[in-house]
Amino acid sequence: ERLFTAARLLVTRGRFEEAVTLLGAVEAARERICYRLIAPVRSLVNAAADKAERELGAIQYQAVLEAGRQLEADVAFALVPRMLSVTGLPSGWPGS
């Protein structure tokens, strides 16, 4: 569930491609181990995925999701610190 949380956080930061890459990797891993998300978590993940798809467009979303599905979970975990690093001020802040 930590990768799902990281993906949701990336969506809130507007980093949609990275979020969808993680979503693809974690969904593939989840399917391999037959892990089911509980309903409240699934609804949060679906909302983030829907927002990312709206922002990227369906074709780009599917391409990035499929690329993410090709990643092993350990590779996806290793990417999270770089993906979540903060550089600069958030958009809309004074001086940004």
C-alpha cells in the first residue's frame, strides 16, 4: 500500500507520469500475489488514477501504465525517493 500512497501523493503534486508508472508497477505486483485492496484504499487509488488519466489523456495514460507494469516491485520501491523529492516551491507560492 505504500507504493499506492506514493502514487497518490505524486498525483497531488501534478507528477502524473511518475504516479502512473508506480500505479502500473504496484498493480502488476498486487495481481501476482493476489493481494486485494480494501474498499476505502481502492476508492482513493481509483480517484488518483482517474485524475492522472484526465490530465495525461487516455492513450498516454495507458502507455505509461503498461510501462510501469513491466517494472518489478523492488525497482518501483527504489524509484520512490527520487520521485518524491521536492525541488523548488510549489506552483502558486510567492516566488514560484
